[in-house]
Amino acid sequence: MDIRKVKKLIELLEESGIDELEIKEGEESVRISRHSKQPAYAPQPVYAQAPAPAAAP
């Protein structure tokens, strides 16, 4: 793909509200993304319940 086309695609991405753009021309393809593929949130920790105390005899 021509570098001028790639630069134009980058400009279009910056001017628009989209986060990612992928174009395929024949066997060539290019994907342009504003952000990495890391999740936007941190997973919440999972807490295990403590075992219930044994009944007194």
C-alpha cells in the first residue's frame, strides 16, 4: 500500500471519532488503531469466603 494512502488513513482516523480502522486491498491490509489492545478496566479481585468456624461440642 502506498505511504500516501496510509498517511491519509491516519488523518481520517484522527479527524473522526473511531478508534480503529482496517483496510484490505487485494492481499495487502493495514490496521490503524488509536489505542493498544489492553483492557480499559482492571479486573476486580476475587475474594474467597473464610470457612465458618466449627460448632463447639
